Amino acid sequence: MISDSVTRLHLYEAIIPGAGQIEKAFLDSRPESAPCPVREKSYQLKADEDRRFEVHFHTIDLMIAKEGGETIHIEKMDSLVPAEILSGGNDGRKMDGRPQGLAHTLKAGYFVAIFPGEAHMVGGKSEGFESVSKWVVKVQCTDDFKV
């Protein structure tokens, strides 16, 4: 996991392919100019019992907060119980387990890059925030990071 200001995203180009282009696309509010798929998400934060972990095997989940903030729990996937495969042929699967591991706050103007094998549980309540609006960029990682 890497977290930093979105204005420094370009510095991670060697391990996040297209990082510079993604930074520019975000700062220009032009998701269509990013070099990989961008999903724009907005939601209310949830109680812990309403959240689940998921893990990816071939993609980096690059989350960039536009407004608000959330707590994201990050844990090793082998500390959790494997559950269903993600629908629609998406890379990864759901994982069962209580919120555990690193509790990271993602807030507006910052990004978090979650790498293959790092299970993550998004949408957690965070002091001062009730909701989050963000980009989730699905970055194909190099073979070195695939699980």
C-alpha cells in the first residue's frame, strides 16, 4: 500500500504504470483521459458489520478521494476467509473477516494504491466524514506484483 498527495502521484510511475497521466486526468477532472479504466464512486460511510474485504490478483486499486473521506482497512489476504469471486469477470474475490489490519484514512486530495494480495475494506466511518466521493482506477500491474 502506498498513500500520498495526488499531486505527487507522478513520482510513483515506476511501480504504478501511467501514474503521471492518471494524476493529470484527475487534476483536470477528465477521467476519460486516464490510461486505464476509472470508476467514479460516491457513497455514505457504513457501519463495520456492513463492510467486506476484497482482494485483487492482477490489478492495483488506485483510489483518489475527491471529497470527504473514509477509513480503509488493509490486511494480508491469508489472514481472512476466501469468499465469492467478484462478478462480471472482475479481477479478485470477496474475503470475510472483521475490520482488522491497518486502518488508513483516505481524504480529499490524497490517493491510496492497494496492490495485489492486499485485502481492503472500504467505506469505514472516519471522524469528521459522513461520505466519500472518489475515483477508483483499475491499473494493470507488472508481473512482479501479481499474486
